[in-house]
Amino acid sequence: MNTQLAANTKSDYVVAKFGGTSVANFDAMSRCAEIVCADNQVRIVAVSASAGVTNHLVALCKADLSAAERDEHITGVVAIQEAILAELSLDADLAHGFNETLKAFQNLASEGAKSVAEQDELLSFGERLSSYLFTQVLRAQGLDAVRFDVRKVLKTDSQFAKAIPNVAATAATAKEHLVPLLDDHVVVTQGFIGSNEHNQTTTLGRGGSDYSAALLAEAINAKSVHIWTDVVGIFSTDPRLCAKASPIARLSFDEAAEMATFGAKVLHPATILPASRSHISVFVGSSREPQLGGTWIEKEKSQQPGIRAVTQRKNQILLTVKSPEMLLASGFLARVFTILSEFNISVDLVTTSEISVAITLDNAPNASRPELDQACLDKLSEFCHVSVENNLTLVALIGSEIQLRQQEMNLMQVLSDFNIRLICHGASKHNLCFLVEQSESDEVVQAIHSRLLESQVAA
Ligand code: ADP
Ligand code: ASP
Ligand code: MG
């Protein structure tokens, strides 16, 4: 907890974040600009790269691209910018910066980003470009908007591709460089990117713009963060998977954090951290239909017990390490986790037996770096037997005080039709998780939603 921040009084400022589909083209950007114009408490706007751009940039980071593939991805990025530019006339200050940034992108993308630092630099261009364009769209609607390079204030460590923010340094630099702009301007800045102590560009991981918005809100003592996306709030499950998924009007910080952690892609998993530690409320709504409202996430005094949502996270790896030496021995788990931490691997679920420990890890296909590499497996193999299973999905029931009394029988019945690989319950009152075969996971989620959630009225 940053006591300096807590001691400061909260401003009335709101940070608004617009995701990739919300800034995908000129019309989408114009709808977002209307949202900003309608709320004069919105003083910082954090934008994502236009939809599709970061996927091109991730592809451009791959070492084994042919010249034709490289060209195709560069052209893809440029075409998205040009389609928006065709509807806008950039003011001189923005035109200069935009053109320089586009040139820098084309140079680095053509040469190829070899180091992890260069790869983060390459990944940063999506947000850097969209923020120029969005600033002009706001100006076209009469706002006094300025573009601000977030790397000046959002300070992180040097773990490229999944950098950890430095909250104190971010607050201090924001106070100096960002806060003075807020009285007279709407500041348009970038989600997803930051910089380390040497001012090299870093990124916060895929989907990280939500997290950026919450960090900026914390740094300027804002009262809330508005996450504008392509769905009218957080639903009882991914609405693309279940037609009967229903929007949830209110969630506690704990419930929302669990949903984000366990796969509700609508929020980056770390978004709730700054919000809950600094008492910043979070709203999630649709930039296409802002009039429909959305989900408010706040600290709640009493939470309604029971299951509120079901989520899934695909592409999980199950790593099992086994050693007869573990029997009655101490230090085995510490040794395993020390190695995982040396390789910067973040572990999700853990179950143990007397001689083995099973651990789940992410293997997201669009991540800019694989989670588990051979060097780590080799190191573990020096003292235990290691096995790796792929193509699994982590399914989680989320709520509060999940005890499953009445629902237990229903759940067990639903699950009996499927092959369940591992179950975890008890470490948190807010979730119950299990692993299933990826090929069956959509069906598992649909079956759980239909049997356990569709009878409930969303609150
Ligand atoms: P953005 O580009 O605005 O950041 P994302 O694609 O990252 O948007 O997140 C929005 C998507 O999250 C939705 O289109 C939806 O398919 C997905 N999603 C997954 N789980 C949920 C959920 N429980 N509630 C709402 N949306 C969800
Ligand atoms: N543009 C980044 C991504 O697609 C960050 C974000 O949109 O949140 O992952
Ligand atoms: Mg997102």
C-alpha cells in the first residue's frame, strides 16, 4: 500500500480506457469521443492499439518470418492507420509525431526486433499510433485534447513482455508531468506500455491496457476507471459462448479479480489490484451502447453468497513433478518453486500428493513470450521426474462463500459427463477450479452455466 497516495484526497477525475474494437476505425473512435465529451470528469483517456494491430506486431516479433510474411504484417498495420487517417486531417503537431512514429515502426519492423527489449519497442507502436489518431478525433468534436507519451510516467521494471509497474515512481512522475495538464486538457495516452529506469520501452502483457488505466487512476488519485469495450459489462460467462449469459450489475473487487484471473478476458487480471488497494471504482461498459449501462466493481460490505459466474482459460499446461525423495522430506516444494521463479514463471493452481506436485501454467498462443521453456524443464529434471501435458482448459466457478451445499449435486452431475483432470477448492472462498480437456471445455462451461447459473437472477 502506497501511504503517500492513500493520504492524498481523491480527485473527481475519471480515467477512461477504450479497447481495441472501440478504436478499431474512425466510426468506432467517434463513438468513444462522444462518451468522453459527455462526461467532463474524464480527464485521461488510455487507448489500446486498433483491433488487429497488436496481433500483427506479435507476429512481426517472430524470428522465422519470410520476407513476404513480414511485408504482409507491416502492410496490415499501415492499412489500419490509413483507413482512419482517410477520415481525419491531423493538426501539425500530431501529424509530425504520427509520421515519425510510423517511420520508426516501419524501420524496426523491416529490420526485425531481435532482443526482448526491441520486441517490446515493436509491440508499443500500436498504442503509440492509435493515440495520435484518437487525439485528433477528440479535437474534431471540440475538446482541448493533448497527446501524452505514457512512458514518461508509467515506470516499470525491466521484465520485457510482462513488466511489473513501479507504483511509487509512477505516482511521483505523474504528479510532476501529468497532473498539471489535467485542469485544462483531456489527456490522451497509451495503454499497455511503460518504460524502465533506462527509459527503454516495456509492455505489461497482452490485454494490459486495462491495467494501465487502473495504474494511471491510482497515480492521479482518480475516483474511478471506466473500461469501455465491446460488451455491456461483465457477464455470468463469456456472452460469445452462452447466449443466455447475463450482465452482472455489481461485483466486489474480489469477485472481479477472480473472474479476470481465471479467464474473463474482458479485464486484464491485474486491473483490480490498483483499484482495490486505492479504493477506485471500476465500470465496464460497451462503447457501442453506452446507454445500456454496465458493471460496477466496488468494495462491498456484504457479498451475496453463491456462484455468480463461470470462466475458462484455455491453453493451460499441467506440469507434474514427481520424486520419491519428496516422501517425508522437507524442501522439495521450495526447490521446485525457486526454479520456477528463477525462470519468471507464474503458477496458477497447485495440488500436491506425498510424492508429487501438479502445477498449472499459461501457454497463451498470442503471448509475446512462451511461459515454459526447455531450460526450466532441464533444471527441474536434475532432481525429479517431470511430465508436461498440454491442451487443457482451466474452468472456474466464481462467487463468494462458495460452499456448494445445494449446488454440489448438480455440479457433480454436470461434471460426471466429462473427463476432469484436477480440482482445486478451498484456498479462496471465491473460486472452485478444475482442469478439463480443451476440446470439451466450451461444452463444460455451457453445461455449468445452464445448470447452475441460468436459474439464478443476476444481481
Ligand atoms: P478490449 O479490446 O475492449 O480490451 P477484449 O476482447 O479484451 O476487449 O475483452 C472483451 C471480450 O471479453 C468480450 O468480447 C467477450 O467475448 C470476452 N469475455 C470473456 N468473458 C467475459 C465475461 N464474463 N463477460 C464479458 N465479456 C467476456
Ligand atoms: N494492444 C494490447 C493487446 O492487444 C493491449 C490491450 O489492448 O489491452 O494485447
Ligand atoms: Mg482487453
